[in-house]
Amino acid sequence: MQSTSDGYVVLRGSLALPVAPVLLVLDLETRGFRLSRDGEDILIQPFSKLTADDKQSLKMWKRHVLAPLDYQAPEIACGRLGGRG
């Protein structure tokens, strides 16, 4: 994950997201929430533990929170550099 100076995070595979919703998702996961996608809806468990600020942020950043829930990073080919060993 690379953060650019203009407030975006670029994930492998060129998915670019504003920093704020990325930090929101990381904060929620750190606090024990499980996020998933159901069509155009965000499913959050346990929903009852969300604060009013959490709900407001999720509403504001919904489209950006949904994007990484389906994101799958492209595979990186692994190999050796240099001699044998």
C-alpha cells in the first residue's frame, strides 16, 4: 500500500482510494468489526456497536468503502535474483 502526497492510497493493481475511507476501514477492523459487501450495501457486524460518527463516516464514504471489500491484489511472480543458492 502506497500513500501519495495528495491524500490517496494506491493498492497493488492500481486501485486508488482517498486516505480517509481506508483509515476508516482499518479503524473499524481494529475495533473488531467485520465488513462485507451485499450488492450495493455494506454489511457490518456487530452493527449495534457502531457510533454515530462511524455511521456518518460510512454513509459519506460508502462508495469508497465498498471498493476494497471486493479488491483482490494481483499475484506477484516470485523468483530469485543473483546466483544459486
